Amino acid sequence: MLKDANFLLELGTEEIPAGYIPPAIEAVKKVFVENLGGNRINFDSIEVYATPRRIAVIISKLAASQREEEVELKGPSVKAAYDPEGKPTKALEGFIKGNGISAADVFTRESDKGSYVFAKKKLEAKKTESLLPAIITQIVGAIPFPKRMRWSDKTVTFPRPIRYFVILFDNRVIPFEIDGIASSNMTRGHYIQNNRMVEIGDIGSYDDILKMNGVIVDQAERKEMIRKDLAAAAKQAGGKLLDDEDLLDAVTYLVERPYICECRFDRQFLALPDIVLIAEMREHQKYFSVVDGGGKLTDAFLVVSNNPPTANVRAGNERVISARFNDARFFYSEDRKMKLGDRVESLKTVLFHKELGSIYDKVARMHAIAAYIGERLGLDAAQRDRIARAVDLCKTDLMTAVVFEFPSLQGHIGKIYALEDGEAQDVADAIEDHYKPRFSGEAQPTGMTSIVLSLAEKIDNIFGSFSVGNIPKGSADPYALRRQSNAIVELLIRNEINLELKDLLDSVAGNYRGGKELAGKIVEFVAVRAKTIYAESGLSHDEIDACLSTGASDYLELYRRAKSVNQFRKNENFSRMLLSFKRMNNIVSAFRKENAAYALSLDPSLFQCDEERDLHRFFDSRAEAIDARIASSSYIELFELLIEGKPIIDRFFDKVLVMDRDVKLRDNRLAVLENILKHFTTLMDFSRIEDR
């Protein structure tokens, strides 16, 4: 709780849905800070606390009045403010009256747009307590709840009825009222354990008074209390808590004072897959699971309650979960009457998107993508067959009763059922893994079957979305295409997979509306994400731009090149070599800009001096070595080879005028440079690398 707190607002309500509360906390704090700032009211710190039945705002060192400030007001132009005789016009009179100033406050000044009338005005410093009611009224109306309601004869809307307001400033009650609900210094204790109104005589005692009356108002304190008590209860139950941060966040806003109740279910239910039982407990009942030392589910589960556990509370929860588990057992047994492979045809009955067809159609598109990747990677026939099988089955668990009941289990159930059906382990793994990463920080797929299937899923999602116009704009990305683009690049880099994305997209473009035109746009979209990933790995912007600007879309190879530049530029000779190549590139680029289709041919018999012959001989004799190093991604060795040519390039430019008046000599010398540079046009753009 804040020290030196001198303002307290508490909205006492009926029980607000837990999911509504965290966004409300952020919104209340934001609106309060904005209003205090806009009203020139100083304060030190602000905290917002919440339980299911109250939202509290506590502010330290809230100023008693607004800051005194003098502002400068801009009025009409001098021409509009005064008539030809120099008398004030209606425009000036309106400016004076509208701003509550006098003619003596007015002066003129030149600006970049001409002469204008200005005035200085000292803003009134109103008492803070006179402004608070309007701010609080806005707070009540501005919280972005998913759903608001009206009750009885009230006009105010809120997710649940507001019962009271506590508003204290310097320990005095600030008069306030909405729909007959007046402010006071009376708060309510725990609605069952201490259901009574309690006086807050001093803001500093607010936290302690609520604790004495069964309420932990600080959600962070409440959460850690739950975490600690759950761990202790799980240990006492003979196991350990199955960590679930999201569930912990949810139950924090279901209780005002947490209690842990240990319960048990019939061990016969452990014959069902663990994830099904966990999903039933978690999603329907907000129960915590207990696992043994090996991570296997036990028959114990923990309930976070708003009241102390009793035999009746325990029996009630055990009865509820037993009914839930019986439902799950029925769903599971019904699912197991049919193998996943027998569900493939039924995917035709489920619409994926009105313009993209059924899920069966999506799977067909994924087959084309996966087949292309498998062929390009040179995978053996057995591996490609398993990938094709994984593509066939990857969406079939969507047709199962368990996934219908628990959509969050898609992929997970598919893996379990595939193994029960006798499918290969990597096929089963791929069914689960191809959705990954579902969220930031989740592990990437690792096995080749999983990797190829995951790439096929994400590429189809992106291509399909682009083909129907669902392209991310600004910060909006409802289909998470940026996250999936990130995943594509990371999968290729981390698993060292060379794959030219543009070629892949071109090969499957016929499966998407306008696919040929979209392939380039998708490469540009993915390249933006690649740039971010490269930068996060420590590469500088010029190293990244030099490689990505070539238009290539093999993101592993582009990463290797940029990383090689990053490593090699520490060599003191790098900058010297770079300048030489930039000079060659600048001359050829300038010529080609004006003569794009001009034919250049090399004729050694036209060489006029040794410097020309030496330059041509050096690079011509090493052409195969240069190409071999590029083909094998031996970029450090390539740079070392190029450094050897630095003195030869320098002597050439010292002694030879490339743009000679003799066109034959000019063209021949340009041809020498262009023949050297042709090895590097698809490698990187040296001109983008900064000299350090």
C-alpha cells in the first residue's frame, strides 16, 4: 500500500466477472492519471486494487488544488482584429470575451504566418475536491467492460450493481452521488465472513481494516498468497502443483480472501488421458491439478475458495468433478469408436473460410506445400510418406467430441489418438507440434515431420489470408500472421533449412486466388519479420539491409551472410576491401542506370596496361573458387580471398580511367568490373554496408 496516501476511492459492487477486472484496473489507472494531468493536479503515485466486489484507487500526495499556470492564447490576425481606423473588431471582442481577459492583456506579435493578436492569461487554481466528482463520474463511465447493464431504476451502467462509494481526501469524505448512491467513509467487509459496513477513519488504515474484515484488497498480495498455499496443499496431498499461471491469474479475481480446499476424485478416471482431466478441471471448474514426481496426474485436486473449507464444500466439489469426468469419459469412448484416419473425409463438411473452402481443402493445399518442401530438402521417400500422413491427420481431431468440448486441446488430442491408432511417433508428434508456437516463448517444433507440417500450416494460413484480403494493417493482426511469419523464419534458421520462400510460393500460387501477384507481397511481409529477428540476434541494420536487399528469400542463407559480415568486419582489412567493391559497384551502377539494356562484352586483347590484365586475371582465375565458397556458405573464406585482391583493385583505379573517351576501351573496362561483380549480385549489396 502506498505511503503518504491522502486519497481513496472505492467502488463497492456485486461480484464482477473475473475476466473483466484486470483490464478495468489498467483503464482506471490510465483515466485517473490522464484526468489529473489534464486538470493540472499534482500527485506522487497512484495504485489501483481490485477484488470481485470492489475497485479501489489510492493516491499519495494528491495536491489540494490545481497548479497555477500562465498560458499564452493566440487570437485572430491583426488585420482581422482591427478595422482600418485601428478600432477592435467583433473578432477581437469575441476573443477577449470568450477567454475572460481584458483589452489590456492583448498584444501583437509577428509569427511565421504574419502578425497576430496574443494574450497571456493566468489560469484559475481550483480546489481539487471540487474537481474530483467530475473525474470520478468519468471513471465510472469510461471503464471498458465487455458488457454493461442497468439495474432497477438506475441509469448508471456497470457489469454488476454499484452498492456504495468510499471517497476520502485528506481523510474527509468528498460529497458525491450517482443515482442516489452517495459517498461515505463506510466500506464492506467479506460478503460472507464479515458481511457488514466498516468505517474507514484514516486512509492509511484502509488495508489493515479490510484484512481484519476478511478482505485482501491488493491483488498481487492475494495472488502470492494463493500460490504459496496451493504449493503447500499440493505437497500435503502427496504431490506437487501443476503450474498454471493463467489459472492463477483467473482465481485471484474470484476471491477476496483465498482458502485452499483439497479434494479427491475416483481413481478410475485416471484411465483417461491426463490432459482431458486437466482441461475439465481447469476450464470448467477453475480447479488446480496435482501431479506426482514424474509429472503424472494424481487423484488430488485443489479448489481456491472464498470461504474456509468444510466437509460440505469438499463433497460438493468432488460431486461436481465426478459428473464432469463422467461426461469426459463418454466423449472419449465415443471418439475411440473411430480412428483418426477414418475422419479425413468428414473434414469436407467443416467450413474453413467461405472463400477458401473446407478444412479438407486446406489440408489439400498443405499437401502441396509439404510435398514441395520435402522434395527441395531431399528427404527420403519414407520421410515424405510420413509427412504426407501427418498432413492427412493433422486436422482430424477437430471432428472429435473431446476437442469440440475443449477446443484448446486440438493437436494434443490428435497426438494421443494417433498413437492409440498405431501411427508413427513422428506423425503423432507433428499433429501436436504443427500449431506451435501458439504464443510467444512456446518451444518450436524440432522433428523434421513436425517442422515441415508446421511450415505448411503457417504458409497456407498466410497465403490464404492474403488471397482473401485479410492483410495486417497498422498494429491490427487478428489472424496472427506476423507471429506465424516469425515462426517460419525461426524454424528455417534454427533448424538450418535452406528454402527459397519465393520459389515455394510461386510453385503453389495456383491454389490461391491471385496467387501469382501475391507471392512477392508475402515475401516482403515475411522479410520485415526476418529483419526484426536478425536485429534481435545482434546484427546491425546495414548488415541486414545489405543481404535482404538482394531480393533473395532463403532466410537461413541471408542470416548466414549477414552474420559473416558482422564477424568479419572486425578484421581491419574489411573496410579497405569494402571501399574497393563500393567503388566498382558505384561505377557500374551509374552506367547501368542510364544504359540498362546496353550490351557489354569482354575482350582481353583491348587491355592497354598491366593493371587491367592483373585485375581480370586475378578474379578470372578465382571465379570457380569464389562461386564454390558462396555455394558452400563459406563467407569468411570468401572475404579473405577478396581482401587478397584489394591491392590489385587499387592499382587498377590508380592507373586506369574506366570511363575513357574511347567507347571500346570504356566498354571493355566496364565489362571487366561487371564480370567481377556478377558473382556477388545475389549475394549482398556491398554499397549498403557502412564503413566503420
